[in-house]
Amino acid sequence: MKNLLFLLMLMVIIGLAGCNFGGDSSNESSTEDTIENSSENTGTVGEETSGKVINLTSDGDIPTLDSAHAHDGIAFTVLNNVNEGLYRGDDAHNPELAMAEDHQVSEDGLVHTFLIRDAQWSNGEAVTANDFEYAWKRVFEEVGHYNVMFETAGIKNASAIIAGDMTPDDLGIVALDEKTLEITVENPSALLNQLLTFPIFLPLNQAHVEEVGDTFGTEAETILSNGPFLLDSWQQDQGWVYKKNPDYWDAETVSLDQINVNVVKEVSTAVNLWESDAVDRITISSSYVDEYENDENFANVVRPEVIFMRFNHNHEHFANENIRKAIDMTIDKEGLTNTILNNGSVPLYSLVPQEFSYSPNEEVDFRELNGEFNQGSVEEAIALWEDGLSEIDSDGFEMSLMSSDDDNHVKSAEFIKNQLESNLEGITVNIKTVPFEARLENEKAVEYDMVISSWGPDYSDPMTYIDMWVTDGPANRMDFSDDEFDSIVAEANVETDAEVRYQLLLDAEKKLMDEMHIAPLYQSADALLTRSKIKGIVRHPSAPEYEYKWADVE
Amino acid sequence: MQHNRPKITKDLFVHEPMKKRSAEEIEGPPSSFWKEARVRLFKNKGAVLGLIIIIIISIMAIVGPMMNNFHYDDQDLLRSNLPPLVPGMEWLGLNGENSHGTNIYEENSITDNNAWIGTDEFGRDLWTRLWSGTQISLFIALTAAFLDLVIGVLYGGISAFYGGKIDDIMQRIVEVLIGIPNLILIILFILILEPGVTSIILAMVITGWVNMSRIVRGQVLQLKGQEFILASKALGASNSQLIWKHLIPNVMGPIIVTLMFTIPTAIFFEAFLSFIGLGIQPPLASLGTLIENGYQEMRYFSYKLIFPAIVISAIMISFNVLGDGLRDALDPKMRK
Amino acid sequence: MGRYVVQRMGYMVITLLIIVTITFFLMQLLPGTPFSNPEKLSERQLELMSAKYGLDKPLAIQYMTYIGNLIQGDLGLSFQSEGRTVISMIGDRIGPSALIGGQAVVIGVLCGFILGVISALKHNTIFDYGSVFVAVIGMSIPSFVFAALMQYYIGVQWGLLPVALWKDYSYSIMPSLALSAMVIATVARFIRSEMLEVLGQEFVTTARAKGITEFVVIIRHVLRNALIPVVTVLGPLTVSIMTGTLVIEKIFAVPGLGEQFTLSILVNDYSVILGITLFYSALFIFIVFIVDILYGILDPRISMGGGKKDAA
């Protein structure tokens, strides 16, 4: 009798296991569509006869496709290729008119009038000026991640809305009629067009968004497209598929028919997929560089992400300029990038990275104009160190060097510890690696001695690095305060003459770096493998990163 | 039978004081349990070999880092990524050539202080790092395993032995402990205690003992009803005597097998913690971190993975055969 | 028996409630905010977002709200994957994890069982050493190394199976095999050790003396007793394997639950942490319950709920 009961129990377990498999088979059947798609097409990659398909990888899933909430590079790239705002970055990273056909600026530079071109959403409805007005105001109602971009762009009343003094309805954007959009800004801004390529400024079809409600942006089916590609499918954590948008206003420019993106989080896996021809473009880590550096498909591409050390300015020793300079100068940055990291990263002796910003008229690299800071031999560093110690009457000290768990950051920390301890007498460095969130909390509370940090640009202008360091700025996080620096930045913020403004930015960086308030380490780079038949993938220095509009397969 | 039987009076009897210890004493050759176990253990060739390897590795963990003149954190970028080179052992692949077959030593004209098993990208000598890493890993694994053992056996033993309400409550506590994601506990633990060896060990032990306690509980439950326990109870054995003299020796087998699993788990768990920035603080090395790094570079710098993997496998295999031997040696039923 | 089951069910609910409560409050102690890309958030923006998601309210109120929603079957929305419900996230990801985990357990138990039985019956022979060796290798080589080697040789070099990704059934084979190594090792070791133990006991000798064939002795007496500790280990092991393993999922690019869980803890995705914890604990507690009942089947000496039962 009891045995019978047990038997029943056993059957329940087996039944449960069956449920799991059952649930899974339904899951599989839904993925089958994509298999068929890809198997149909992988065979045709490279063949000119039928569709042009490329297979890419992504190191993570798309968090959300709601442009108000999107906050990471993956989502920005997808949004940028599926949708289109007033401006789009061209292949030289300059903003060019996109959804807008025409852009008129009032004489005082405060009122911008855009004429929306004849374009349509993927549900057939026309893109109107109201789509922009709705989308922009919605960002504030939704408390979007990046609503600070409206402040950066100087859109009228954005700051007051964020501060809670006004409502989203007061935002300086009005749809005058179906096709005419009027935007008012607080100050004339040289950056506006460039900023408008950022995905938070994308339009939304109000009727559609309200219809799908809460599910907006969570599935491929719940978004509409007005850009070069349609998002054909999106399997959570597996990948997504773009297809050419036949109704895109500039569809003739788009050559690719399909882009398959697979989520692959391990570099070794990506390399194996590359070897088996399953993907056409991957990013590899430094350990694979030696193996592939002579491959014709290999390329190193520098990114505008800077890695640097913050000094805690409340720390008695780091308040001393010579000690900061000595520490920075002691580190063999070239050895760090060429031997330890070995992934194309370049040594950094400044705040603003190279190949990021060019002067308004002569088009000279910012880096070239300002030169490098605090380069010198170990002997010079030791001299500075001794000067510094005697100035504050110290014979050395023990400190902690905090780093997050990022592989490259930890390697840098190990290298720096050894460099400092073996060259500077009396210094003891204790490495403290913590998860990223913990590092950030410690940074915000300025509870560290030195910390390895990184910063990627929000927009393509040196200001994105420079205004980090204003007194009590949200990205300062080291209690650095300098009145002169603050006033240069304030001046640059309201300066409308591009030349003069650029000079102010150069001065600001000089002010900061002459006293070595941070110790720059390196500028990141990616080691990429791309099949040579793929041409024309544009990579912008700031988000949105990738542009497939002009990509092609030979 | 019916002769003059002397009258039996009470004073004929002398009260023999009850000796608790001798309650179950078996008359016979006084061979102690441990002595016999030792004899049986040494008869087992595999176990002896395992023991020897463990001893050798432990000695190397102490002596190894001193065998050449490198310190585990001696960086030298000119010696970055040197392949292994041992003169006279070129046939073993320790020939200073990288996977393209170029001799890096000749190419960079390095003549002295060849790295026996290569160097890493910092130019640190891997031989030194391997053995100092072994030292740390063994320390962490053994300490964690020992604490798991003590807590797990006590908890599982008590829970099963007393049974009933006590068992119920203790098992529900275990379920709660298992339910709370231990990564959260570990992160909190390590953030409060500062990252380091102590906090890693403690973090591992918080939930690590649960498995052991479950095994012990299952075994004790099974043994509890058996005749020899009843007999012992009838002979007046106290609870602690029952646990230590009968139950524990009888559950030794599964305990040792579980313990053998705890050691690799602890070593790899430490590697996992390092991976998310909560483990051993660099530049210290552990077997786990060496394997983790070696794995990242196994395609081109395979030596970075092979040597730590050999050591870890040797440790595992030795602990296993030794564990097997111990199991047999300690099993009371194997007594002749 | 019925009463026992009901009582255990009651305990299960209470245990789950305690787990959720403790996790809820511990989680708040983790450094950082649940929002993604926190590096770029200003203090004001953090305030606004906290207010929107109700994180500015006192913890007790947040807790009551969570429990209230939980009772209605609502696990909330993810903070990191904005707009997605935790239930749909678990639902999407448990399938692949359960498939490769389930297959791994089946392969592992079958192979481990055979290896364990052989090595116990042929104790101290070449077969014994052979299977012990296999088991030890399975245990001592880290699963990621094993997985990487398989991926390189079987996938890239020989092209027998897909390298990675998750598209049809064939994509699940390699991850399952890689994962089963550990199960094989565990099962083989326990079966061997237990069988050796049981083989030495009197009732086996008695059974043999009674003239029962060796096969029947093994099946009816030895295996039945040897299975107890195996079941103890296997229950929880099955839960942890089927709910996802970080490393294997990452290497084979399987969209599973294991990675999601670790990630959610590292980025403080509160609702996802709680949701997966709840799911995992419920499954675990249930399996423990089943294991306890299985004890009764396998070993008649253990009785349920204190009721007396005769020895078999």
C-alpha cells in the first residue's frame, strides 16, 4: 500500500522532469525559425547571387529597446540601426541630416526648426513631428537613464524638469504641424547636432507605444522601425536578426540584407566559432593576439575609453603634487600596454584620448595640440618622489590600490604595484580587488587611496572628459576642487565661438594635467577579427557605436 | 545438586564499581582501533603512494619557491612569456620554443636564469608562482575542508541522532541556509572582513558544511536502527559514546569520500571568487587563479595551463586514493 | 503518512518565507544600486529613479509590498532588463538549463552507476583502478578546461557537433557531455564506496549463504542499500545542475539561468535575485522532501513521521 504511494511520488518526479523537457521543446520550436533562417543564409554568405548576410557576435543581450530607458552600447547600436532620429553620424562621424530634411536656426541660435522628411514606420504610418515631441517628453515621464543628455544638449527647461520644478510638458519641443518641429535651447550650442544622433532623441509612434503598453521594447514584435533595418527577431540571451528595411527612405544605400547577431560571452567560444566559420567578426582578448596578429583579418582599433587612477585628494600624501607626479611617472605605461595588455591599447599621458576630437578649423587632433604630460625617466620620478616626501616630512607610506574585477584593470594593478614598490623607496601598495558595484560605491564616498577607474565618452567632444572634474561634479569622486579649473569649464560651457571654446578645453586639460591630479594609464583598444569581405561597418567614437547602414559584403 | 549449599548472603557480594569505559570492553588481544587501521592503511599500496605524493607536493609547496632566485612577484618585462626551458630535458618539450617553434631565449638572447616551466606576461617565474600558489590553495582547501568536516559531522550527527523535533528544526535551518544565495553571503562577508585568505575560508565554510551534514545525517539515520547500536545502548553506553565509538566510525566511508570532494570544490571555488574579484588578492597566486589564467591563454601559451593542471590533478588523485585507503582502513567492519 | 506530507508542505511554505525575508534584507546590504550603468547616474537621477521604483520608501514598506505582490504571483520587473517580468526571464532561461542539466544527470547517473558497480564488484582489480581513475579525472579536471577541449576538438577540429550557440537539439549535446563528467565522477565514487561497505555486511553473507544467485543479491540487497547516500547527493546536485551552471553556459553560449543568477547578484538586480532565489529554493526544498521519502523506499528501517514500521 505504502509502496504504491511511493511509486506515485516517483512518477510525479518523472512527470516533473518531463515538464521541463516539454517546456523546452516549445522553446526550441520557437528558435527553429531562426535556425532555418540562418541555415538558409549561412550557405550564401559571400556568394553574390542571393542575399548579403553577415554574422556578428555580441558579448551581452539587449537590456531594453525602449529608447527612453536604453543605457548601454548594445541597445544603442540596435536602436541606431533600427531607428533614426533627426541626425545620424556619417562615416566620418559627423552628424548628417536623417529624419529631418532641413534644419533652420534662428539668429540668436536659440530656436531650431526641423522639417521632417517623408518617411514611415514599419507599420505603415508616417513619421511626424509629433512623434519626436511625444518621445522626448516621455523620457522625463519614464525617468529615463540618460535624461541628463537633454541637459547637456541644453534643451529648454530640461534642467528644471529634472530638478522637479517643471513638468515634462514644459520641455522646449513643439510640433508646429505634421512635419515641422521646433526645438528651443537654453544657450546656443556647438554640440547640438552631434548630440542629436544619441538614441535618447529618437522619435516614437505614440499610438503604437500606448497600444503595446508595458511590453514596449521587451520583444522584437513590440517595437517599430523607421531606420535602415528591421529587427526581425530577438531571442533572449541568444541573439537577434536584422533585416533590411525596404521602406527606409534611403533604402538604396543599404546593401546588407540580413545581419545575424549571436550572444557569445566567452572570448574562447567566439574564437572557436570564428574558426568554424560560424561568425564573421569577433573581438579577441590579448591572449589570442599573438596567435592572430599576422592574420589578414586582424586589426587593432583604439577606442576612446580612458583608464586612469584617481588619487584621493583628502589623503595627506596625494595632496602633494610631486608625489602624484612621481607615482605617475614611475609607471612604465608602454610596458603595460605593449607587453602586459598586448591588445592594441596605447599608453595615455593625458586626459582626452587620441583620435577622438579634432580642432574646429584645422582638424588637428586634440592630443597633438596639447601634447603629452609628465613623461620622464624613472630617475626623474625618484627625484620628484624624494622632493615630495621631504616637502611633507614623510619617509614613505602604505596605501591601497583599489580595482574592480575587470581582467585588464587587475593586471594593471599588479603591474603598478610592482613598478611603484621596486622603484620608489618607502612605498607599500596593497591591491584590493572588489566587484564593480563596490568599487563605484567606494569611489562615490571617496573611500580609497588610489583607484583604477575608466571613463567612456557620452558624446564626441572633449568636454565629456573635462567636466568630470569640476568641483562636486558627479564624476569627480576624488574631492578635487580647483577654482581656476571650474571657471575655465564654466566659460567653455557658454562660449559659442568654436575656436575659442576649443582653446578653453585645451587650457582646462592643461590645468588638470600639469599638476597630475589623476594618473592616466592607457587608452583601450579592441583587437578585432573581421572577414576581409566585410566592408564599411562604421564605428563611432561615442554611442551609438556601430553603424551598419553602409556596410557591405564583397 | 542438593548438597549442603552454603547460604548465599548479601555480604558475599562485593560491589564492583561501574566503569563506564569498560562497559563494552572486549577481552582479547589489546590491539587498538587506530593501530590496526594504520597497519591496514600501510598495506594498501595505492594509499601509500597517494600519501607520498601529497607529502612531496606539500614539501614542494614550501621548498619550491626557494629553489631558484625568483620571488613570486619579481616582474621583468624583458622576460615576458618565456616558454619552459630545462637544459637536458628538451625532449620533454621544455625546450624554450613557443608554439610557432621559435626559440624565444635565442631570439631575445636570454642566457641565464632560464624559467623551468616558463614565465607569465609579467615575466614572473611560473615555477615559483606554481608552488607558492599550491601553498595557498592547499592551506585554503584543507582548512575549509576541516571546518566543513567538524561542523558538518557535528550538525548532521546530532540532527539524525536525536531525531524527531530537533531533527526537523535543524533540517529546516539547513534548508534556509541553502536557499539564501551564498554568493550574497560571500560578497557581504568579504566586503566586511576585507578580501583575503581568512575571509575566503570563512565564506566557503558558511554554507560548505551543509553537504557534509546531509551525508552524515543520512548515514546515521540508517545506522540508528541497527542491532549493534541497540545492543550498545542496552549495555548502557552514553549518547556521546554511541556517537563517537559506533556511529562516526561507521559513517567514515561516506565522510571521507565527501571530504575528498570538498577539497577540489574549495580550490575551484576560490578560483571562481578570484574571477569575480573576491578571491586571493593579486599578485598572490593560487592554483585556481593560475588555472583560470592559463585557461584564458591555453591555445598559445599552453604551458601556463598544463603545469598547474598537473599539480592539481596529482593532488586530487592522491587525495582520492588515500581517501579510499583510509575508508577501508577505518571501516570497523573490515576488522578481522 | 498523509499527515506527514501536509506537515512538510506547511514547513516548506514557512521555510520559503524565511528564505525570501532573509535574502530581501541581506540583499539591501550589497553595495550599489540596482540600476544598470550606475557610473553615469547623477545623484539627482538616482533619486528620481529610486522614487519611480519605490526604492525610496522605508525597507519595511518595500518588503510588505513585495510579499503582497508575491502572494498574488507577481515577482516584479527586472531593473537591468527594463520592462521584462522576472517570471518571463526565468521562464525563458530555465528550458535550456534544464535540458542540458537533465541530460547531464541522466548520462552521469548511467555511466557513474556502471563504473561504480564494476569497480566495487571487481575490487582491487584493473577494472577497479580504471574506473576510479576515470572518476578522479572527471572530478579533478575543471569543467571549463574539459569543455574548452571538447569544444576545440569535437567542434572545431573534427566538426562533429556545433561549436556553441543554441539553435536546435544538436547544440545541447556537447554542454551536456561536458557537464556530465562531474556527475559521473560523483555517482561512481559514491556507488563504489557504498557497495563495498554493504558487501561486507552480514546480511549479504546470509543472503549468499541462502543460495540466492549473486545477481539477485547485488540487485536486491547491495544496490538498494548502496543507493541511499547516492540519492542524498544526487537530489541537490540535480537541482543545482538543472537550474544552470555559469561556466558551461558561458562557454557554450547557452541562454540559461545559471549565468543570469550570478550576474543579477553582481549588479544588484533585486527583483531577479529574489525571483531566482525563490524558484531555486522551492525546487531544492521539494527535492529534499522527495529524497526523504525515497529514503523510506530504499531503506525500510527509516520511518516517516515517527510511525513504526516493520523491518523488511
